[in-house]
Amino acid sequence: LVLDGPIQMVFDIRKDPGEHTDLTNQRQDVAARLRPLLLAWEADVDAEAKANGTNAFNRRRPTPP
């Protein structure tokens, strides 16, 4: 599952490692199962970065005061 803002895409990376074929329409079950897991992971990463005083997208650069 790939989220890009409001757009979600599902890929079978075993069969399509280049992520050329979006399977979202055929695999709504996968999107529905993975979306909350991905959002929870992102929230956890953001919380950890905030606790460490770093930016979640660039962990080596501290957030300016």
C-alpha cells in the first residue's frame, strides 16, 4: 500500500517490483487492511521523531526552535 495524500495505491511487489500496476480496484481488501496499519506506523514514527526533537522526514536535522 502506498499513500500519496488522498490517493492510495496497492501493488504486488513480488510480481511488479517496479510498481507499475495499481491493484487498488481489484484489492480493496488489502487496502482496507493495510491503511490503518500504515497510518498507525506513520503516527508512531512522527511521535518518536517529535520526542527526539527531530523531523520525521529527515532524522539527522533537528527541528528549529
